[in-house]
Amino acid sequence: MGYKLTLFPNADSIKSEVKCSACGCVLESPVCLPCSGQHLVCSTCLLRKSTGRQKLFRCPSCHDRIVLDNSGEDSSLEQLLNGKGVPNWIRVELASLRLSCPKRCGSTGLRLSELGRHFGANCGKTEVACGHAGCAKVYRRELAEQHDSECPFKRVECRVCKKQMLNKDLMAHQLKARCHDLELKLARKQCMKQCNKDVLEHYRLLREHSLVTMQEFRRTELCHLERMGVQGFARRQPLPHLTAVASLNSCDAMKRCERCRRVFNCDSNHETACRWHGGPLSQRARWRMKVKHWQSLRESLQGCIR
Ligand SMILES: [Zn+2]
Ligand SMILES: [Zn+2]
Ligand SMILES: [Zn+2]
Ligand SMILES: [Zn+2]
Ligand SMILES: [Zn+2]
Ligand SMILES: [Zn+2]
């Protein structure tokens, strides 16, 4: 069989002279028949369609009988297969045709004359033999990387003792020389080191966080003390969660608490305020807040301190 016409992007413009008269495809290693019309066929078509012990072939165009047997008078089969008598312009015409790879590797725009080089160098669908001594595996070129990684005859190095050996002997060596055990031991040591580092880092973060919480608590407490009238206890600090509500009331004293979303008056609304408003808290309530904070702190630290 020659090259199928569907492989050529401009199949319509291909001259009929470069098509095989047996299969109708573009000629593959053309043979010039010694018939009256000197018709051209592919060498594979010639061998496939010749019959009998004498290798009788009938030209598909002019129906002349040709005896291909070397002892026959027509011509030596070998000379025919070598392309004897094929006009030079046919060869030039064939070499200039462009086609996609017949093995469907995805390459396009290849010259017919470059096809052999393409199969030999970079066609993913062409079968190649494994290059490692002793391996008889034949595989498609696109699978070369996969086979190389698992080829039993590839020379590899033991990761632990750096000894060179064949891939197929590696497992037995690592079991025998206890390289596996050594590797596991090293990995465990590394893991322990990392774990200790993580715990220390976690502990540091917790301490930092608790410090921030403590500062916030202290600030709130100081504000409460100031509102209760204990002056000079600390410098007045603005409560960050209180924003003035200008649109609701023109009175400057009206504020909105960002925590409970309630608008309140600083002077008169203390009974309904949430504790973040900064309304005066009783001694008892302040103590409850402190205890609650310490409890949550202790819970968050539990299990981290040894
Ligand atoms: Zn053919
Ligand atoms: Zn003929
Ligand atoms: Zn290809
Ligand atoms: Zn191999
Ligand atoms: Zn080893
Ligand atoms: Zn509030």
C-alpha cells in the first residue's frame, strides 16, 4: 500500500502519474513495470499481488502479464525493486510532496523525502529497541522515558550506599545490605527534627497571641476605670470599636457600638450597653471577665506546654 491521499493536505493537486495503478495511493518506493505502458506501482503492491510459484503479476492498467521470477525473461525482480526505469521527474515530484506522518504521531508538513529521517529520529509512534545491554524490549518512541525508568537492565545507583548495579538487582541488594533500614532510620530522624521545630514555633505563636489578647483586655479595663471616674489611672485611649453617629442625631454624644451595633448615649444608656461600650462595670463583673479570660487562655495553651 502507498501513502493514503488523506495524509496530503493538497491531495487534489497531486498528479495521477505519482499514484500507484494498483492501490490508487501515492507511490511508496515505486517500481516501473516492464509492461507496454511502463506503468508504476508500489513495491509492496507488486509483491502482495504477485501469485504462484513463478510470481505472476498482471499490470492493473494494461493487463499485461509479467513474470517476476528471477529466472523469467522479463526482468530481474531485484532490479525492479531497486527502482530501475522509474523516470527522474517522478522521483523529484514525489520528494517535493508534503504530508502528515503516516503513523499518525501528529507531525504535519513533512516532505516525503524526509520521512525516513523522521521515523529514525523523532516519530513518537515508531518502534525502537531499548539501548541498555541485555534488554530485548521494543517499544514506541513516545514510551521511551517510561521504559527507561523501569528497564531491569539499566545501571542504577543505590541511594544509600552509592553502589552501582543493574536495576533488577537493586531491591535484593537493599534488603541484603540493610540499605532500606538505614534510609528509614535517617528519614525518621529528619522527621523528628522537623516535628520539634514545628512545636516550638507553635508555642511561640500562642505566646504572642496571648500577649496581644492580654493587652487588649488591659486596654478595655483601663477605659472602664476611667469611665467610672478613676482619673489619672492611664492616659485616655479612644475605644476603637466606637464610631460617632452623625446622621442619626446631631448630638455629638451619640455613638454606635461596632460590636453590638447599638446606638447609645454615653451618659444615660449604660444599663443596656454591652460590655464593650465601656459602661461602668461592677467590681464583680470585672472579676468575672478576668476569670473567663484566664480560663480561655489556659484552654488554648493546654497540650502545647510540656
Ligand atoms: Zn500501491
Ligand atoms: Zn501496464
Ligand atoms: Zn511520525
Ligand atoms: Zn530496556
Ligand atoms: Zn546500598
Ligand atoms: Zn456594644
